[in-house]
Amino acid sequence: MDAKLLKFVYKNGTFVQQVLLKEGLAKVYRPYLNKCPSKDLIQQAEAEAKEQRLGIWSDTKFVNPWEYRTLSKK
């Protein structure tokens, strides 16, 4: 995936990626993090969810999507 294809989604002024991360419904994909202008914001949202064990952070069997795709090809 080309980092140029990354997009930021807002709805009514709300940064959707931040909400998903904060609720533990998504995970930061670190390979593109340095190119992200909202890097600090999304890292903080993920850290809060992780600390509170929300969503995926409470699931001991959760597999990262990028790892799952690799495993499912085998």
C-alpha cells in the first residue's frame, strides 16, 4: 500500500479514525505513522483504549489485520 493513499475521515467535524481508536475498534498501523500529520492525536487515542482495555484490547485472541492477511494466505 502506498502511503499517499492514506486518507483522513471527518464527519460533522469529528475525526472518525480517532474515535475508532479511542473506542478500541481499530489499531494504529505503524509503518505509515511517521507520515501522519495527526500522529500524536491517534497514538494518544490508541493508548487510552489500550490502558482501559476497550474493544480489541480486551480480546486476548485478537490478531492484527496485517498478520491475519498473511496467515490466511498460507
